[in-house]
Amino acid sequence: MSEFVDYAKIRIKAGDGGDGAVAFHREKYVASGGPDGGDGGKGGNIVFKADDNLSTLADFRYKRKYSAPKGENGRGGRCNGKKADDLVIRVPRGTIIKEIDTGRVLADISGDEPVVVAKGGKGGWGNTHFATPTRQTPRFAKPGMPGEAFDVQLELKLLADVGLVGFPNVGKSTLVSVVSEAKPVIADYHFTTITPVLGVVRFGEGESCVMADIPGLIEGAWEGVGLGHQFLRHVERCRMLVHVVDVSGSEGRDPKEDFEIINAELAKFNPELAERPMIVAGNKCDLVDDDEKIEDFRKFVEDKGYKFFPIMAAIRYEVDPLLDCIREELSKLPPVKRFEADPVPVVAESKSNKKEVTITNHDGVFFVEGEWLVKIINSVNFDDYESLQYFQRVLLNTGVIDALYDAGVKEGDTVSIYDLEFDFVD
């Protein structure tokens, strides 16, 4: 059995764009044929795609860096470089991708469509783009834009309709095994289940749900105590919860106290879980020596607003009414939760936020380069006036304009920032 890994950190780097070419037309009997350098090709994207044949992130323990290929450089004869192929990274369905530096969600790989997480750089312009009536033989071209690069965190959050929660050894694995085709390892000791177990529960023709046995929680799990804390993230996607309680107290614990402790752990880990629809299943009823104990626990649970079902999971006693209730509740609930990608954060405009740039001057064209500028350019809509104003403020407040003055720029000179070009206005 492969190791269950649901968390990994990797480095992804999209391909850089190919460089534009500096070339001139050469043909017999044609003098001064002019520039004909082609553009560079676009770098490859980093693409993530769900693969249902994968169930863990174990592969990412051994390979930590993923780089897409660079676009081909331009050539003479106005030949543009070839676009690079995308690098497709396959992950288990339900994987969340977050940027480590900012914590923002980049993608939720839960659907069938591939998702571009890091974009390849655009190819640089060849020298044909820089020919003007006064500059007929430009001997320079644009380098390709660098591809996006991130340190990312992969988190697998299982896609399940129903999550079974409760203390260790209360019968969650047994319940999954009798209502689905899942075959978890079951034994009479704590932490028999050390990985989440998924099972498909079939209600009838064309109707089913996915049930997840979340490994046993204990008090303090949200802080990292015991095994359960490793798997709390899998509860977040569940549309509803079934809280399995050992009503017999066979482990020497009080069922009411167990119920309160687990609910508190869920709420501390994520307050939204406290609001998730929940049904309570009182298991091991055959071990209760006094039926009044079961009724007392029923009243305790129902007074808190939860439905209660006494069951004996091992022999499937009274399990069907529980499944009927689950089926009815799921029909009222929205689909499994998806995590939306967060927008690119706005870069601070503080006047003290000076950034490093490299400026080179080729025949009156000032090339500005800086890795931090790539993210800015990708986030600005140059067709929108307010967005353009924001970009101008960033250039001013980060010291780019001052650096251009230091490099000798004058009004009317051409400024080129990767794939953006404009005339400088004093």
C-alpha cells in the first residue's frame, strides 16, 4: 500500500519567452535589404490537471522542481521562434494549489479542465519592430519575457459528500465497509485507520454519494495532537458530517463528552465546520446494558438540534434509516465546495518602496527590466484608465521614472518594459 501524502511543497517555473532576432535581409542585387529579425516564441505554461489514477501527493516528495521549456529564439528572414510546449503536472482530484509567499489560492484542481497556474513569458520582438524612418537599421531586439515562477504548496482535500468524524475506534471504518465497497483495515485498537478511506454509497439506480472515513480525532487535534490533525483539511469539503459516537462508553469515555470535544475540535480548526449539517449516529448499541442510556443520549443530541440514529454498524442494524436521512439531506445541499482562485495582490505604492531595475539604451530605446515588473504588467489592464493610472503611480513610486532620468531619457524617447512600449512624456 502506497504512503498517503496529502501535503507537498514544490517550485514551478514557466518557460521564458524566446529572444527576438537581430538580422538583416541579404539578397543578391538587393542593397540594404533592411531588418528582418523574427520574434521569439512564447514560453511553455505550467498546467495542472486532475488524474483519477492518483490518490496521494507522494510523487512530489521526490521531485521538487518543475520547469517548462523556453520558447525558441527568432531567426532571420522574419522567421518567428516556435512556441514551447506546456508542462502538464498531474495531481489527485481535489488538490488545492497555493502560493507560499502570499498564501493566496492559485487553483482548485477539482474539475476535468486543465488549469494554467504559471504563464510562460511572451517572446521578444525582433529588430523589424524597431525600424523607423530615422532608425532604418536597428541593431537590437527585445529579449523574451521571463515565465512566472512560484514556490507553491499542494494540499489534497478529498472530494466527499459525507464525512464521518468521531473518536478513534467508534466504528467509522466499520460503517463505511458495510454501506460501500470500501475495505478499510479494521481492528479493535486505536488508530487502525491511518489514512482517509473513501467509499461510494449507492442509494438506488443512478443515485450515490461518496463517504469519507476521516481518521480518528482526539482532543487537541486542531493544534496538532494525535493523527487526526493531519486529516482535518479533508473535512472542509464535505457537504455534511455524520458524527459517530460510541454510546456504550466501551473505551471508558463519556459519549456526551466525546460529542462535545469533537465538535469543539472541528470549530477550532475551521469555524465554518460548526455550521455544517450534521447527523449523529450512536454506534455499539448492543454493548449498552441499559436502554435508558441511549434515550438519555438521544435527548442530549436532539436538544442541540441534531437528528439521532442508534445503530450497530458491525451487523448493519438500523443503518438503512441513517442512509435514508443522509440521502434526503444531500438532496437539499449545494455541490461539494470549490475554492476560488484569489486575485493577484496589489503591489504597495509606498514612496519608500524602491525596486531594482536594469535599464539599457539602444539607439534611443530604453529597455527596462526587473523580475518584479513582470507580475505588475500581467495584472494591469491597459485598456482601463484607472488601471493605467495605477501602473503610472507604481513606476513613479518604485523609482523606475527616477532610474530612467538617471539613464538619460528625454521626452519623446521610446521606453520598452517587456511587452509594453510607450513614448516617454516628461
